[in-house]
Amino acid sequence: MQNIFDVAIIGGGPAGMMAAITAAEKKNNSSELSVVLLEKNDSLGKKILATGNGRCNLTNRFAEKSRYHGGDQQFISNVLSSFDQFKTMQFFEELGIVLKEEDNGRIFPRTNQAQTIIDALNHRLQEDKVNVRLNSIVKRISKNSGNFEITLNDGTVINSKKVVITAGGKSSSQFGSTGDGYYWAENLGHKTTETYPALVPLETVEDWPKELSGLRLEGRTFVTDGDKIISEKNGDILFTHFGLSAPSVMAHAGRIAPFFNHKLTIHLDIFLDLSEKDLDSTLIKIFESSGKKELKNALSGILPNNLSPVVLRLLEIRAEKKTAEISKEDRLKIVKFLKDIPLEIKQTRPFKEAQVTSGGVALDDINEKTLESKKTKGLYFAGEILDVDGDSGGFNLQWAWSSGHLAGNLQ
Ligand SMILES: Cc1cc2nc3c(=O)[nH]c(=O)nc-3n(C[C@H](O)[C@H](O)[C@H](O)COP(=O)(O)OP(=O)(O)OC[C@H]3O[C@@H](n4cnc5c(N)ncnc54)[C@H](O)[C@@H]3O)c2cc1C
């Protein structure tokens, strides 16, 4: 079996597959480069299958640096523009995939199947004669006398002139990424920043959300550290047995994780479209027209029926009171609460449930025009392993395609 290559790509996720295709299509003095793609799983792109609820939200029409977090914004912008969302869409269309656009610029394969993307990439890898080695767990990477030496778990040693590390971060390790790449990067002279689970649900100290498990509302959520708002989002809010979920809630995780040594509170405004004054007028109207009704029943006209008893209990207002007997003070208490329901955040859910990793290999020691290491010549990084994480909506896969393509250029 051939064990000497021009390029070894380590990790067969989206970044690795894109890097391998790009490298294999490069000409080196008019001859093709020999490329090996090493993947620990028994198939490539396992995580892609889980993306977009199995539909693969592969990019976003509005991808640009402000949708990304972590390292230097100019660095991120350079990488994105080297192979942007439009080139990405063109790339997949040229692979024969028909794409469609949904709300907020999210792009999916028209088949609604992530497998379509994996099949097309596999086909291209085959056409490009990339040597794909599945079930190949990389244990160690070192560089001796000009070449890299890659040692697999079974003792096999592979030599290559260049290496692209695309082993992902620590999120959703059930799909293969267990953070191995950080260790190799550090051994090859790189710094890594603190890593946190991002795009992941939040656990609350209070356990009343579990009584509402499954209830989905729309609104604004913001997280405070003392008086300071540190993250703010509009969108769905899903109550769960541990706290809160849904994309707009999960979006807070990566942003607030560095502050977890402080007391953090998430506030829910579930009447975003009404000011306190308007909500109060609405309640006055409801109470006037239903004077004989019990409060819990009157509120069911404006709140989901399982929410009103919980709200009234938390506010210590008797649910059986007749609406005609409600004091102004109690009414205003309800208004204030519905506009700002506070919940103390205990922690995020673990890495295993996270869609991405916040933090990773620091960008400082990487060339922003090539993604080559400034510490070890011939070493490149791409994808989630880098200290870059995107918003939900196709931005993370776009980062994988852009950075995979740039690194695979091997400049
Ligand atoms: C449930 C879920 C839904 C998501 N939905 C979306 C979405 O709709 N849109 C979007 O843009 N993003 C989405 N993401 C995020 C997106 O999947 C990631 O950003 C992307 O997969 C990162 O690509 P990557 O190639 O850098 O890493 P990964 O996809 O993690 O790939 C890394 C690969 O390296 C391999 N590997 C790791 N260690 C070794 C080793 N020691 N030896 C050999 N191989 C190794 C792994 O097995 C894996 O195949 C989602 C993520 C999850 C978990």
C-alpha cells in the first residue's frame, strides 16, 4: 500500500473533503498531486448527515464576517472571500446538485437530503483519484527532515510533504470530532484558545421550564451579567426538561460561555410586538370582558393554556381569583413578568449536544492568505478546528468550504 504522498488531509468532514478535492485538482509542474484523505469513521462526512435536521443547510446567501465569532474579523473575511457562498453554490451546482433557498438566505439541496451532498463529494473525490482511507485513526503527527510523519492507531506510518488538519473541534463527538487536532496543533507549535460548546441549549437553575417542556413561543431573549446585556437574540424559545432550547436560544451559548464564572440571567420577552403599556391595555380589555371568569381561564385567551398557571404560581397570584377582583398591582406584575421572564443560567448543555465549538487553534500563528502555519512550514488548518464559529443558518458549513478550499490550494 502506498504510504508516501504529496499531501495528507486529516479528517474527512466538509473542510477535509473540500481541501482534498482542491488539492487533487491542483497541478504541480503539470503533474497531479498525490492526496490521501484520512478519516477515522467508516464513511466520510458523518456530521454533514446531521446538519439542517438531515437536510444540510450548506451555506447562506448572506454569509459575511459579522456572522462569525472568535479570531480576527479581517482574517475571517479574507478566508470567506477566497471562496465565498456564491462560488460554493456554483461548485455544488457543477456537481449536479440543484439548490434551493429558504428563509433568511439559507441554502439547501433541493432533494432535502444531506446525503445528496455527501454522495456528490464522494463522487468528485473518486474522480480526482484522492486516496480515501476510512477507519484510519490518526494518533500522532510529527515533522522530521522536511517531511511529515503521520502515525495511525494501528501503527501504520504515512509520510507526506504537506499536511492539512481538518479534524474538527469537540462538538458532537458521536460524529468523530473529539478534539484530537488541538493536541497535534499544540505539538506543532500552535496556541489554542479556550474552547466552549456553541449553538447548544441552555440549562436553567429554575426547574419550572420542564413543566412546559415542548412549548414553543416566539420572542426576544437576552442574557445579562449583572446590569450588562452580553447577548441578545430574537426568535423561537423552546421550553425543555432542562431549560431552554431552539436556535435563537442556542445562539447565546458560545457568546456567554466565557462569563460562566459570573451569575448569568436569561430574560424572555414573549410579547415582543407589544410595549408594556399596550400589553397592559390588552389585559385590561380581556379582564373587563370576562369579569366573572377565573384569572387562569381569562389568561388562556392570550397565553398558551399550560403557561398561565405557571406564570400565576410564580407571581404568587391566585389562579382562581375572578378577573374583576384583580388589583392594578397584580395586573402590572403580570405585564412586567411577560415582558421580562428571568431565568438563571446554570450551564450550557455539553459538547456532545453542541453544533459547533467556540474557540480552537488561534489565528495569530496562521497565514490569513493561505491558512499555512507560521510555525511549521507545509502545515495547514481548515474548518471548525480553527478559532472561528458561525451563527446558525449555513454559516458554519460555509466556513468549512471556504477554509477547506483555501487550505487545499496549498499556497
Ligand atoms: C447536529 C448538527 C447540525 C448542524 N447543522 C448545520 C447546518 O445546517 N449548517 C451549517 O452550516 N452547519 C451545521 N452544523 C455545523 C457543521 O456541521 C460543522 O461546522 C462542520 O461539520 C465542521 O466541519 P469540519 O470538517 O471542520 O469538522 P467535522 O465535520 O467535525 O469533521 C472532522 C472529521 O475529522 C475526523 N477526525 C477527527 N479526529 C480524527 C482522527 N484522529 N483521525 C482521523 N480522522 C479524525 C472526524 O471523524 C470527522 O469526520 C451542524 C452541526 C451539528 C452537530
